[in-house]
Amino acid sequence: MVLIFSEDCERTTDEVAQWLISNGKKFLRINREDEVKIVNISPTKGVIEVEVNGRVYDLCQFSQVWYRRGSLASNCVKASLAELGNQSYTVQQVGQFLSNEWKILQHYIFFVMERKKGALGSFSKSFINKPIVLTIAKECGLSIPETVISGKGSILYNEALYKPLITKPISEAETFRNADGSSSKLLTTPIEGTTFDKNSEFFPSLIQHNIEKWIELRVFFLKDSFYSMAIFSQNNSRTSIDFRNYDDEKPNRMVPFLLPKHIEKQLGNLMDKLGLDTGSIDMIVTPQKEYFFLEVNPIGNIEMVSKNCNYPIEMDIAKYLAYEKGREVIAQ
């Protein structure tokens, strides 16, 4: 039986689930929005019993596990705090303590699930460190943009004397809600270093040389397979720096793309060293046909690649999850 961790209305999960249903493969889907209650966890007996939507399951009995996205939700922290009554001076401290306790339990559950032979995806590896990834990518032979992390205006100024620069979050893109109800999203942004005061100081920021693009690549990696898509984003002023600044009126052309074998080998080595069996890889190809690695997202947008390029990614995920004792149980 298959165990899936995901979120409500996650379309890739929905499609994989449909493939499993149509082929008679049983599965349990636990969404981030579902309340999970701990019934019995015993490391000595190898038991993880949880209650989900009124039913009790031993998660250790599932043979195949797919972590797509999300976490485990529980009302146990809120319920426990309600028992404190009017002792408000302890609520915040106890709440923080109980939240930490729940995080430990959650991490343990995912730890056990990810060690199964049939596991796909990883909660513990879903949060990556960009500087670490760039360092390992370079060790694997991949070209990466010239990168500097600095909080000094003088460094920024000197870098800008030689090449155009961009800046991006060191972590992940974040959306901020403004006071007027609008929102702002931190994406890759061009910067002009010469406008900065050389003596200024600011929060350490990731700065890269802006590489001229011929095309942008979005590559989904599944086990040993690559599903590559070329995005012609360079000729649109909105998407030339960051494809995620979508232009719905003039959408970019997206087509299937065949990676050179040596690039596939280098990317495969990178994913192996990162311990990732799935993920979306972003790359740039220059007019001179040089390949530059940008970053990898362990979760990634599968649907965009599969639908625009007619790749059977969701079916292939279902085939992997349905594989039992050397036989495939998903019909073509």
C-alpha cells in the first residue's frame, strides 16, 4: 500500500492518485490540512500509529512512501494550552515548548518513512541551502554564475564595475503583504551597484553576475531520469531576468529539450551528493551554448514541465509507487 504526504488541491498529487486509482492500487493520502493524532509511537517495536480523519493507521506497514510536499498538522498543541486556563503568563512559553515537541515527533515520523526502500521525495531534504548547493555543483563540474554574498556597499560597487549584477534571496522567494492589501514578491532582481554608497552596510545579500541567456531550462529529475524544458524567456522584458515574473498576456514559449549527456551526468552526480531523488533544476544556456547551473528546488513544479512538454511524469511517479516485487502494476 502507498502512503502519500501532500496538500489539498495539489494537482500533481491529484493526477498521480488518479493513476493509482485507475489501476486498483490502494493508497493513503495525508494532506497538510488533515489533523493527525499520535496514537502510539514505539521505536523499539517499530510502530508509528496515527489517527487521520477518524481512522488509525500504522505508517510502518506501508511499503511505498511519496513525500510530495507539506507537513503534519495537529490541534494537540492548542488543546493542551486550553487546559492551562487563566495561567496566561505561562501560555507563550508552554506553547513554544509543545510546538518544539511536535516538530520532533514530526521529524521522527518522516525520518522513518524516508528510510523505506520504496521512499520517494524527502521532508528532511525539502529545505536546501543555496550556497552549499552552488559549492557542490561546482565540485561536480557544473558552471555556476560568479557569486558573492556581502553586506558591504564597496564590494557591490566593485563587482558592478565589470558586469551587470542581479540579486536573489539566499533562501527561497518570499511574498510580503503590504499595508494597502497588495503584495510584493522577492524574485531575482537586476541591481546597479554604482548607485550604492561605497561606505554603506546592509544585510548580507546574494549577488551574481547576470548571465546573457539564449534559453532558460527547467529540468525535473526523477530517480535517474531527466525531463527537460526550454523556456524562451529572454525576449520578454518581464521574464528576461526571472521567468517567475510571469507574463500572462504574452506567455513564454516552452518546448521539450534534450540535455547533453555530460550535463546529465554532472546533474546526476549533484543530485546524488545532495541526497535528492526528485527535484526541479534551473539552468541557463548562453548564446555560446554554455550551460550554467542556477539552483535546485527539491519540491518543484512538476505540472508545468509535464503539461507543456507532454511528458508522462505523473504516470512515471505512479509506476514507481506501484512497483511490487519486481512487477509493474500500472497499465500504459
